[in-house]
Amino acid sequence: MPPPQMGVNFDTMAFKKGQSGNPNGRKKGSKNQRSILWHELGERLTKGVNVERLLKELDELEGKDYVKAYTDLLSFFKPKLKSVEYIETPPAYDLSKLTPRQLATFEKLLEKIETPD
């Protein structure tokens, strides 16, 4: 057991190790504090005088400086997408192990799915 730190006594904790203090978890759709603060910052930057000032500053930039400033600002409001690597997964079932009767039944089912009535 790790030694107590910052006044925490691990012997008398209210929850078992690995158990959450909130078993139901966060409500779906609720935002964490960081998301709320970023939203408020965005609101402040895009309201009234701040927008005019920001646009004026952007208009004074040229070339690479303009593009860099624009993309840097954009990343605060539109998060970058992560690249995804496609990994081909093997089929869930090995059809070569089916008996001829099972294969015929499977093919009939596929025909019904592919050709609606």
C-alpha cells in the first residue's frame, strides 16, 4: 500500500480500490469544466469589439503569417481530427468449416437479405 500523501488516508477511504465515487458516471451530454471555459473564451473572442479588433489584426497579416494565425485560431474552435488507420479484420466466421447443408441454408438467407420482396 502506498504511503499516505497530502492528508489522504488510504485505510479509511469510502470506496473500494477501483470503484468510482459516482457509479452512474457523468450524465450523457454534460460538459467538463475545460469545455465550458473554452466555450466561454470563444464567446468572448467572437462578440462585439473583440471581433472587429481580431479581424483588423488578421487583415494586417500577409502570407504565411496570415495562414498560421488563422489556423492557430481555428484550432481553438474546431479540434483537429486524428488520423485513423484502417485495419482489415478477418471474417467473424470461417465459411469453409460449414457443411454443404449449412452453406446452402446460409446462401438462401443471403439471397433473402439481398433481394427484398
